[in-house]
Amino acid sequence: RAYLTRRPKGYRRPKWRALPEGDLLQQGFKMSRVPEDLDFIVIGSGMGGLWLSAALTKCGYKVLVLEQHYIAGGCCHAFSQNGVEFTPGIHYIGDIDMAKGLLGAVGDPEFKVDWHQLGSSEDGGLYDKALFGDREPILLRQGRDAWYAEMCKHMPGKEKLLKGWLAALDEAKKAFMPLFFAKAWQPCTQWCWLRLCCRPGLKWAGKTVHQVIEELGGDEVNEALLTFQCMDHGETPRTASFPVHAMIVSHYMNGAWFPKGGPLSLARPLVSTIFKGGGAVLVRAPVQQIQVTQGRATGVRMKKKDAVLSCRKGVVSAAGLDATIHRLLSREDVEQYLSEERDFMHSLGQGTSCLSAFVTVKGDAKDLGLSDHNVWFFPKPPSAGYSLDDITAESRANAARLNTTEGNFFCFIGAGSLKDPECMELHPDTIALEMITDAEAEPFLALSDVESHRRTAEYKGHKKQLEERFRQILLAVYPKLEDHILSIDVSTPLSVDFYLKRTAIYGLPHTPERITSPLPRVVTKIQDFYLSGQDVTTGGWLPAVMSGALAASQILGYNPLDLMCGRAVIGGMYKVEGPPSNTSL
């Protein structure tokens, strides 16, 4: 009992201080704002970087987070246009108890996050609606029983298949968790862990979604109806590792939520903890290169004024494996220390990118037929010989096609402002819609100079055509919007590259080859250099946060025995006090 109730490993009492003036998420980089005697430098302010930094801060370490963007939060980023806020990165979050627990473990209680559940008591907590051509819509509501009843309606006579699918989801999710934790350990420890604890997880991870459905006796139509949420991880049934999809489906099955005040409210409590602990989160702070001296990470060199920042304990890259290898480390250091990770990344190829449209609508949401649930639009229904993989391939090809105004690609549609009661209170008659579709990056990269960010006339003309194509899809789903659309602003894979320094929205592909690999790990061959972020785990808000927990486990000295005995880093964070209120400092 004493072992389990101890403080976190590596703990030392923090020295709390008052918060700086101004918006915590937009503290611009200045040398005068860089704390002295830094313990850690973290590159990237996504959830993987912020959660890790807040955890280290709560254990008494001084952390500096550097973000090249103008606002902290990574994919929790939001921007305002026409008086409403758009949320391109976060559209809904499931498993609300785990989300609250992770934020509460290291977040500043002074910035408590409140949540809005998608759907209502009238519609049973509706969160996803799938439209396949002229087929009856699939309505996914809160609860396992509601999911089963809905799918039985669309797949009559397939009760055995549906029960087998639910059982497979449960088994794969349970088996996957030890494999998830394997990324935290050193290579030798990881080798033993994989062989002792991860055999069931590796078995499931080596299967695609298509293989599992085929084993259960499903056909192309069954597969499409069961797996239309594939866009949540960027793969198709024939390419996605089954546990990744199982985690997605299970994640939302008990309902979906959205943070009140928008996704940036998820970053604010973590950033506050870091500042109160003597650290800082600084934006407009692009890193030129990670400094490696005699095989050890000692700090970073900034692009601005060629300043060099040093730290005593280590450097963490939460900017993604691609950016780390191609932008943050020298070629010599990559060749000497991270060639294995580089070769593995290249063997996987690029993950999918996306096209997005940010639509401003004027009018009353109820009168226009709009609600807070998401819509998955597919132009054609699946059929024998025409699977979801075929639909996706055709859609991606159509999305990249030039000189056409036909809206013939699949699309995710979410009404971000309707999910946030605070936004609706401020702007009751203005609605923000986000539309997203998968897209290959290459056709768009060929139309522009990526390095100089100059856009050709052909590229601008293509964007104009895409506006019309998105408009057609939107009106096909919501015909009452005909005279209520104020603007449509399209972004392409070039926008993704500008903000994320890669075109792949979910990072590394979620294929069996990736998920069964021991790479990338939190630890690297460079001493005191660590990795965090969704490339360590999988795509999505919750896995990104978990990557921060894995990195914290390694840095603070946790081992597999601790995990097996129930002493984990997340639970340890609850055993120490968080930052006091700002007025008391």
C-alpha cells in the first residue's frame, strides 16, 4: 500500500509563481521570457508536448515549450472568421471520463474544462450520421445497445456478424493496451515486454480491418457500413491496423463531447501549470536545430537571432517524426543516431493529407436543419464489388482533379460552433461549418513553391473550383442553406504543411507494418533526447495525450514492474498537489 501511494518517481517540490500578463497561449518568444536554469526543452505545443511538460512541471522541473505557430495548442488550434470560431483539429472527443482524468491529473484546476455532449435527450445523444448515396442514413447514438439496434436495422439478418464485430472490438482494444505502453521502454526492456505481454496485441495489430470483417463473414456492403469512421485515422479497411480502428469505434460508442469554449480550452490548464511552475510556453519560436554534443542533447538553436538555449536534463521533440528527422536534427546526427527511425519512416510512406472548407452560414440553425452531430457524406453507396476502399480511392482521385466543379468526393461535415454553447451564445445567428475530405498531397505540391509559400495562378484557380465543389456537397446534405452561405474558404495540403511541417494530417500511416513495429520509441540513441506526440502512439487527441504520459513515464524512471503493480505516472500525478490559485501567488 505504501508503494502504491507514493508520490511520482523523480518528484521534487515545485516552486510556484504567478502567471504572466496577457493570453497564456500567445506569449511571444523573447530571450527575456526564457526562464533560467531550464531542466527540459520541449519542441511543439501539441497535446503530447503540453501534457508531458505539465507532468514534469508538477514534479518540480522547469520546462520551456517552444512553438513555431502564433498560438499554443497544436491541433487544438482555432481561428476566428466572420465573427465565429473554426476548429480545424478537434471535432469531437469520446471516452469522457478518461479525458477528464488525464486533464485533471496535471492541469491547473483554476482553468477547469466544461463539456457539451453532442446530441440531445430527444435524439438519444446522436453524434455521427452517415449518408451513403440514396440509402437510409445511419444514425449513431450514445450507448452500445443503441449502436447495435441501429446496425441491425441496416444489416438485417447479420446479428451474428454484429455480435462478432463487437466482441472483436473489445478483445482487440484490451490486447492493444500493453502494445501501446511498449513504446515507453528502452530497447532491451521493450524486447522482453513485447514477448511476454504483447503477443495477443501483436496478433490483432497485424490484421487489417478488412481481414477481420472477412473472417466474420462480412461483405463489401457490411464493411462500409461498419467502418465509415475510417477517416478518423486516415486509412481504409484494407490498410488500417484493426486495433486502431477498434479504439476509434469504442472511443465514441458511449457518446461524444466537445469542450465548452472551444478546443483551446483543453490547452489552457496545461499551459497554466507550466507557467506557474517556473517554466514557459513561447510561440513564434521556430527551432533551427537540436544541439547534440558527444551523443547528448544539450539544447536547441533558434532561428531568431541564432540564439542557443541550453537545458540540464533533456530535449523532447513533440513535433512529429518527419519534422524531427528532416528539419530539427542535422543530417550527421540522423545518420549516426536515428537512421533506424528514418528508414522505418520512409518504408511506411506518407500518410494521407486533406482538403478542408471553412463555411460561414447566416441564419437560425434549427430552421436550416443544422445540428451539432457530424455528417459523413458518401456520393455513392457500397455494393458487391464496390467497397469503401474503392469509394475512398475514387474520392481522392476526384478531389485532386483539376478543371471541374462537380462535387463528387466523400466529406466529413461538422458544425463546430453548434457544439460549443459559449460560441452560440455570442453568435446565435452565425454558424461555422468545417468540411474535410482525404486528399493526396502531390497534385497540390506540384502547383506551388512549398519553401517560398508562393501560390501559382493555377493553384488559386483550383481552390476557386474546390469552393464550388464543397458548396455542391453542402447543399446536397443541407438544401435549406442555398441563400445563407456567407463564405467558403478552402485549405489544401499546402496549408497542412505550413502549420504542421508535414502534409500528413495524422502523421505516420496507421498500417499493420507501423503498429506492430517497436519504432518509434520515446527513447532514442541520443542521450537525453526523447520523442512524444501521435507518431509515438496513434492519431487523435487522446492518443496524443497518452504519448505525453508514456514520455513522462520514461523520463521520470518508471518501469514495467511499476505498471504491472499498478503504480503508473497518471495516478502518481493525483498524489501531489497541483498549482495554487493565481491570486494566492
